Amino acid sequence: EAEKAWTRVTELQPYAAQGYVGLAHLYASRGDGAAAIRMMQRVVGLAPDNAGYQQALARLYEQSGNRALARQVYQRLAVRQPTEAYTFYKLGEWTRPHDRAQIWEAFLPHLSYRF
């Protein structure tokens, strides 16, 4: 029933993210990570500047065991939205302590003008 409703939303508004987000949540709750990822990929394509959608996609990649793709999403997001703290937190989680200085050096120019 819920799947039919969200699918109908996507049919009526194919360029609105909300229907696809609903389907992604539904698929994730059913344990169908691959379908959830497909929906969130579509959502990110529709709203590429939405940090929350990108973070949701990265979390789905991470949950599926694909940390490399999750990291790529966070890296792109760090460049596009350098004030998004959660993104840097996630990147820092996966970085060895001696590499953290290099990450800050790479992103510091993007951050400094915002403070």
C-alpha cells in the first residue's frame, strides 16, 4: 500500500524528490538496501545541493558495506558545502590520525573565508 502511494507520487511529480525519498525509506525499512540506494541516487540527482540527501545516500552506501562510495559522496559534499560539519566528522572517522592534518590542509582554504 505505501509503495503504491509513493510510486504514485513519483508518477505525478517525477521531478520532486519527496516521492523518491519516501520510497528509499520504505525500501530501507524492508532491508532492500540496493533499491533504497537507487532511489537516493535519483534524489541526489534531483537535488544535488541538499546535504541531507547526500548524507542519507552516503549512509546507505556505508550500511551496504561500500565505504569507498560513501567516502566519495562525503568528499564531494565537503567541497560543495564546506561548512557542513557532519561531513567532516564522517571523513575524519575514516582517516588515520597522521592523515587528518592533510585533510584539514586541503579543506582549510574553503573554510577560512566563511568564518
